Amino acid sequence: MTQSPAAPLPPPTERRRLREAASLTRAQLASRVGVTSEKVRRWETGRATPRGRKAAKYARLLNSLGRGRELTSPHAPHVTAPEPDEPARRSAVAVRPGRSRGRGWVRARTVGPRRYGDAADALTPDQAFDALYSFCAPALVRQTYLLTGRRELARESVERAFHIAWQQWPEVACDRDPAGWVRAVAYDCALSPWHRFRLRHRHPEPPPPDAFDRALLDTLLKLPPSYRRTLLLYDGVGLGLPETAAETEASTRAAANRLVHAREAVAERLPELADPEVLHWRLVELASIERLRAAKPLVVRRSGERRARLWTRAAIAFTVALIGTTVLTVRTAPARYEPPVPAGETVQGVPPRVAPGPLSEKEQKLRKKLRKEQQRGPDRLLPQPR
């Protein structure tokens, strides 16, 4: 008996589009497949790949949604994307003519199996990781600088993202867009709210020397983090609106609204950047002026391994300490319950006890008097017969 081949899975962005076109939530689709909504979110963002029976069931469901979408008339609400003919459309490396320092703004979507996947079988994991890092890290450092306005934090966020990628390298290596996977993690690390509690991040870093660059960076940092991230992905990196919405974990309509509001806020303060193409090149220049450099791939990979070993040893030490404490408690704990003995308390208002002793002269006189009165008292009345 032959088994029919499983339907191929569409790209992550197409999975999300099909679900939204069918007006299904992640929870509804997850209940049909038999998984959690969090797993569906990871499938749609490309951070995880379905496998086994769930993958076949998921592929059949998406295929049925696609056929139903083709057979029905397109009456679903349409989100107007800002100017579809602008930067997507941009090359892998955007370089402003006349400036050699504009190099390094990479559209990371081009990194993946199409770039070095043909020779992935001939590369070791170390070589594949180093190739991905060398291609993506310089651009990611510049992008995260625009998100945070801090040079050191940008480097730390990118290195942390690649540390996580190296720890989960089998999953990242099989991903359709490994650069997008790392970029999403780097952005999350850069925009983490816990950085505000770090002492060295309470003091602002020196701003760019140019006045216009300072105004642009200040405008970006005043935007909400979600608006800033959407603007950077769409007008800076050059992602499409569905890809931007998927990476920011928002609906396509919400991503379009964030992009429109972010552009309006930038144009209100800097009217010369109302044109999206001009805004793109100004972002490229601002990111390239700082001459931010990423560490070497070998250094990042080894530091990630050392950090993983450190956390592993700390977890083992904590587990051993917890087991030891539990065993000591079990050995020293009493076998039966013994009610506690209450502490003594002083009772107020009770007269002190008087020890027996000889009577005083006054008490002796009183005793004699009582005895005489008892003898001299009236006789006892007796009934008289009639």
C-alpha cells in the first residue's frame, strides 16, 4: 500500500496570509491542527518548522484554505499598503552613491538557502554559522543602533541573538530565513525593557555630530517601540508589509497603521523626510556614519559556548544544592508531630498566696470573740407540742 505524498508547506508569510484570508484566529487554527496557538505563531513567523503528522495536517488545512480562497469571490477586507512600488524593490546591499560608508545595510531576506544553502551539505556547523554571522552581523548592528540609539547595546543585542542562534543551530540552519530569525531575536533583545535598570544605560551616549542626524535619531527614539520597529523593517530593511507584520507579531492592518503613524510623526518634525525613499537613504546614512563594527565570528561563537557552559554548570550546582537541602531536611525533620510547649505568661489581677503561719494578736482576739459569741448565743428553738 503506497502512501500519498504530503502537501508541501507554503512559506511562513503565506501561511499567515492564508489564515487571515479565511478570518481564522491562531487559536482556531491551532484547535483544528491539534497544537497550541503559540506553536502556530512560531510556524507563521518561521521560528519553528512543523514536522510529522502535525505538519501533514497543517499542510492539508492550508491547502484547503487556499483552494477555498480561490473559489470564493474576494470580499475580504483589504489593507492598503503604503506605496507598493517603493523600497522592496531594494537590492541586498543599499549603498548611497558617493559615500563609501553607506555600505552594510543588508536586506536580510536574501540570506538563506538561496545564498549558501546549496553548499550547506559541504559546510560544517561552525562554518555555516560563521558565514551567516559574517553576512548579517554588520548590518544588524547598524539596525539595532537605530532602534536603541546606543552603540554598545546594539553590539550586545546582536551578539546575544547569535548566541541563542548557536544554541539552537539545528533549528536555525533548517529555517527558510535564518537571517530573519536572528534579526527578530536581536530586535527583541535590543528593545527589552529590562535595560532601563542597568546602571551604565541610565546615562545617554554622545549623539551623532550632525544636527540633522541628531534630530532624526531623536525622532526615532521618541516613537513607540512597535512603531519604530515597523518603520525600520519596512522603510529601512525593505521588507514587505506581510513580512513586517509577521516579524512584529501584528496583523497586516495593524502594521499598516503603525507605519502610517510613524511616517507622519517623522514628517511632522522633519518635513524633508516625507518621501519614503528619502527616509530610507537617510536611515542608511545615519546607521553608516557611526562606523559600528561587529566582533569576529569565532569570538562570538566561543563566547556563546562559554556562556552556555557557565549556565549549565550553574544549573547543575543549583540542582545539587537543592537536592542536598531536601535530603538534609528529610533526615533531620521529626518523625511525629510534637505540639509546641507554650511559654509561661504572667496572670494579672490574682492576689498572691499567703503562706500559713502564727496568728497576729488582732486575729487571736477576733477568734476568741467569735468563740464566745457562739457559746452565748440564743438557744436553739425547739417546737413545742400543743
